Amino acid sequence: MAYTLIIPVCPHVDAAKAAANIAAKLPNAAVFNAMDYADEAVRLAAEGKADDWFDLLVGRAAALGKENVVIQGITPNDAYIFLSRQNNGLATAFNARVVFAVSNEHATAERLQMAKASFAGRNVEFAGVVGGTAEAAQAAGLDYLGSADAPEGVAKLAAEQAVRLSPAQFRHNMMEAARKADKRIVLPEGAEPRTVQAATICHEKGLARCVLLAKREEVEAVAKEKASPCPRRWKSSIPPHWSNNTSPRCVNCANPKA
């Protein structure tokens, strides 16, 4: 599967048109619009979980089952004024080729240079520019792919990409494997805050069925303090054969190996 990300560089660019027309020229292709999930992105970013959004998008795009996926990037607007900053994260999360979409506005070449510079330190393939003029693209050291209405030379976007698993793709694969396995995880020290937090994440993402070794009221108290849900699906118990102290075997397993 090959991914191409269309990043609007100018405010009046029709990124949807550019994405649709490029996808129309690629075999077995579809358009994936990240803006369809803008409200979700804002909520997760506000909670400090921006990476979770990328993980979700990677899964949704993969579910399309297409050979080529053209991702419509985020256009800055008043409703989502800060969200366009996530375009760089989208490029990295999908290991996508980047196509900048521009119009014939003033200083387009400078905008393109700034857009390229924003990726400093990231391993990104710049595939070219759609819209604007060939002169502006060349001034920025980018290939010109024609207008948004009639893109040209986009066949290279269907070429096989280097195998490079992004962090978001790795997390998605790992979580999908965990969901399919549907394992039960027994968590000692079940009322410890970090244990409760880990169980919360497992429940929210459907990664495992958690058994917390603690009294339920203690777990609920910790969850309430951390403003975390305490799902009924969780099992909280202390097996009768356990003593009040951690078993010597568990202590030995926790010790660093010599």
C-alpha cells in the first residue's frame, strides 16, 4: 500500500479537488480525508493524546484495502486554527509521499520553501507540487505536477515505497494483534495508580481483559482520584491462596537477573 499526502500550503487551495483528481489517475486508489475526524483530533490533542489520533487514522486508512491511498491533508481555517500543524505528523505516521497543493497567490515559492523547512529532521519524500506555476515549484526545488484540475506526472506516486514502519503503524499493528489475541492479563498490585492507568488504557483500546489483584473498592478509589473510568468488565480480586505479602516467587521474578 502506498500513501500520498496532499498538504495545502495556501489558504484558498481546493485540497479535496487535488486529492480526488490525483487518486483518479492512480490504480486501485481511494481518497482518505483526515478532516472527517477533525473534532476527534481536537479532543485527543487537548487530552495530550495526539498520537492516538494518528494510530486511529492509520487503522482506518488501512481498512480501505486499496493499493494507493491519497490522504487529503488539513487546511487551516478558523474552526481548526491549530490543527493544520498536524500535517507533518500525518506525513510521518503514514510514511507518506508529500505533495504540496498551492494556488497562484503572491509569494507561493516562499510558502513552499517554508513548508519544506517545516519538515527539517524528518525522513520525508517530497513528491512535488500541484497547482500554482511550474516556476514556483522549480524555485522551491520541487517537481511540478500540473494543476489541481488536471494533475500530470503522478504515476510515480504509485511506485512501491521503501519499507519503513512508522511509530503509528507499529502501534496499530501491535494493538490489532492484541485485540485478535483477546488475552486476559493478571495485574498484581491492582490498586497501584500506574496499574490502574495501564488497565484503563487496555480497556479503552480493547487490548486485553484485565484482572486487577486488589479489592474493587480500592481500585475504584484510585480510578476516581485519577478521573479514570472503572469498567464493570474489570475483575478485581485477591485469590484466597495469596497471603497479605507478595509471594516470594513474584519477588524473585521482579529482581534483576544476575
